[in-house]
Amino acid sequence: MSEAIPSAALAPVIAVAAPRSVTEETPLTRNVLIGVAVAFLGLFLLLPLAVVFTEAMAKGAGAFFATFEEPDARAAIRLTLIVAAIVVPLNALFGVCAAWAISKFSFPGKSVLITLIDLPFSVSPVVSGLVYVLVFGSQGLLGPTFAAYGIQVVFAIPGIVLATIFVTFPFVARELIPLMQEQGTVEEEAALTLGASGFRTFLTVTLPNIKWGLLYGVLLANARAMGEFGAVSVVSGHIRGLTNTIPLQVEILYNEYNIVSAFALASLLAGLALVTLGFKTLLEWRYAGQIAGRRRH
Amino acid sequence: MSAAAPVANKKARSFTAPSVIPGFRATFGFTIFYLSLVVLFPLSLLIFRASSLGLSGLYGIAVEPRVAAALRTSFFISFAAAAIDVVFGLITAWVLTRYEFPGRRFLDAIVDLPFALPTAVAGIALAALYAPNGWLGEPLADYDIKIAYTRWGILVALVFVGLPFVVRTVQPLLAEIDAELEEASATLGASRAQTVWRVLLPPILPALLTGFALAFARSVGEYGSVIFIAGNLAYISEIAPLLIIVKLEQFDYAGATGIATIMLAISFSVLLAINLIQAWSQKRFGHV
């Protein structure tokens, strides 16, 4: 980075001195465009991010850390970790299975199946929560039956898990499908003809080929699982210390004008987002060929 | 027992093309099972509930003044936000792929922030930023400009969530454009502006439209980042997803189902539009 600055600072000077290539804009246009992009990204992306950390520390480190001593905040953090620990492995398993079936075999209706897997991305988070209320709510299809057996789904942890599964459903699958389609079946066929079992072929041939893509998908799914708000908000019931995840606790604290605590908890999620972005960038940069990445989100 | 196995085998074989690779039935079966259980069953129940309302029932819900106002608010502000994202997303994508400047890599990485940052966090951050005592709200208040707790607040939040869709859809195409095309255009006497306008932009138009559609679809359904900054006044700054929650809290399940169905219909039309754009692009430009 530090080496890049002097040469880039010189760049406009050189551009003025040397005859401009026909495929370049004038230095003025160029600098204006860079200025507009930097200002826009700064205003819309960096400033909100900076606000989170500044507000969290507005009353000093003591108030910041006191937030995490609160039993409700601790319960929210614990619940968020539990939900992610259930949801992410399940969706990763599903992603691997779906990608295996779709990329290694040909069967009719494959593109329909891929579209259906992508479906949760085009559904509003609130609607994702609502559908589970319609299934498991007290007026829902299965709600009364489950209630008769003493199982509460909506306004309890199972509902939160289901809604989170729904919104993070496609992440791993859509990362692995294009990647495994590109890799084809030749290596697996070679392993199988050499006598490896199917599972061993997967572990020793397929998995090493897809590990970075898998990690990439898991990271994105995890960030979303821990941060999901709309869908979880509909099914959670907002019971303090019981069914509040971190984002829901942030909402409650904010609405109570407990701004420092709200932003302190939020900074935890913002930190997670930054770590996720960092890993993502690293993976894209280091293993560009081994992840599908950079496609449509 | 022994007779059943070959039959099942034969059935599987006629469904998939022959392959030595094992595990089709297990993985395909689990995929379909999990997909049906988690996604298709709940969604089809929503459609089923909506169909019991009938078209006239749905229409009745849609024209209720408060619902109609919320749908209008969501629809038009999402449209405006997606349009703003197209303009600035294109400039951002252009700058990030074509120019070298200090901090470029960092900005490129940060574009994905709205994907990674939980919506509730974005929501309270934007609200704090534009509130009358916020970093931006305070100086703007001197000019009598109010953003937080008005419709402008909704617009700001939706511009935030939609931006990466446009940038990430356009960026790969801008990176792939053949420099020879630009050189040919220049040697044939076109000015730089003409080259950009008539040679570079047409092939990325489908990507811009796709980015617009994705940003729009996301914005219509967005909840978390909007509600903190919107003010949520019925008839004025209330968005459709919030109204679903309001209806649910009033135990008006039919109303909530109706709004959700209308929103699903909007999402699916957008998905269809994206597919049509891509089919057209494939035919016209040979790429998606």
C-alpha cells in the first residue's frame, strides 16, 4: 500500500505530460469520476460503518464492555451462536448434496431445481418469517397439532432456526454448483476406476477441489445467519433473555434509547461483517480460480 | 425384496444419464426432501392461503387505503433507489475496474458491505447518521433538509442495500471488454465520449438492467435497514414489509398473507424480467 501511493500520486502528472492513449479519458474526467465514486462510497458505506464504532465507544470503553455483562445481551449472543451452529452445518450439508447431484449427473428439470434452490433469495425476509407463522402459528396448519404435543415452534427457538435456515438456504449450494459444474467428473471417475469407494472419492478428490468454495459459502451463510433480522423478528416473539438474537436485542436497546449498548452489540455484528469481508477478499484474491465467487449475489 | 431393487435401479437409470459416479439417489433425494420441507412446503402454504382469499379478496386487500399507500411507498421508492444505484453503481464499477488509484482494493472490498452488514446494524447506523443530531443530519438541518424519519430516509437506506447488486453485476463485464473495440472505434474517428456511449455502454446495458432489477427486488422486500430511519407513519412512510408485521400483530392473518402474496408476485415478475433480459442479451451480445 505504502509503495503504491507515490507512484499513484505521480500518475496524473505523467498522464498530462505523455500523449494520452485513445482508450483513456482525460485526466480531468478520470479524477472527477474517481472523486464521485470515492465520495459516494464514503458517504453511503464508510460513514455508517464509522458511526457504529464511534457510537459504541461514545461513553468510553467502560460503557462499551458493560454492555456485554448484561444477562440479556449474553443470552442474545448465546442464542445467536446456537442458531448459527445448527443452521450453517445443515445448509452446508445440503449445499454439498445439491451440488453433487446437480453437477455430477444429468437429469431432466435441472435448471428448474437450481431456480427453486435460489428462491429464498427473492423472498422478502418478512415473508420468509410469515410462511412459518402460517405453518406453525396458533392459527397455522400444523400449529395446533404441535401444540397438542407440547412443542412450540413459532415464538420459540425452533421457529428462529427454521426462519434462519430459509434465508441462508441457497448460500453454499449456489457457490458450489457452478464451481463443481466447471470441474466436471473426470477426476472422480479416475478415482472410482482405480477402486476408491464413493465416499473416499468425495473426501480425497472432490473435497480438496471445492474446499475454498465451500469455506466461502459457509462464511457468507454464517454472516447472514448471525445477522438476520426481518425473518427472525417475525417468528421470535421478542422474549427477552429467551428468544432474542443479537440483532433483535440491538433493536430493543435502540428503541429504549440505550444507544451505547445498542451500538456496542451492533459493533460485534459489524466486526463479524468486516472479518467476513476480509476473508472473502482474501479468498477471492488468493484462490480466484477455486471459488465461483464474484458472480451474481 | 430381490425383485424390487433392480426395478428401482432401472427407474433411477432412466431418470439420469448413465454414470459410474455413485450417490445420486442419496444426494438428490436429500436435496429434494430438504428443499420441499424448508422452502417449498411453507411457500406453497402461503400461496394456498392466498388462493382461498380469491382474486377479489386479494384485490380488496390491495386497495385498502393503508395497504395501497404502503405498496406504493415500497414500489416507488425502491424504483428510485435502484435508479440511483444504477448511475452510481456504474460509475463505481467503471472506476474500480479501469483506474488505478490508492485505496482501490479497499474500496472494491467495501462495496460488498451491504451484503455482509446485518440489516438492523445498517438501519440504526443510518438512522443515527441522519437523525437531527447526527453527523449528517445536523448540518443538513441548518438547510431545513430532513432525511431521517421521512421518505428520504427510506430512499437513503434502499440506496445502501441495492448498491452492490449493480456494481457486482456490471463489474465483470467491464473487465472483459476487448480493448480492440475501443481502439477500432477511436481510429474510425469517434471521440472518447462517442466510444463510451456507443461502443462500451450498449453491451453492458443488459447487466445494468439486471443489476437494476436485483436492486429493486431486494429493496421492495427490505425491512431491517429501513424501519429505523423511516419514521413508519401510516400512509406516509410505512413500507409494505412493515405492514405485514403490523397485520400479524393484529392477528389479521388474511391481510398479512394478501400483502405477502402481492410482494411475492412482484419478486417473481422481477425474476422473470431478469431471465428475459438475459435471454435477450445472450441473443444480441452473446453474453449474459
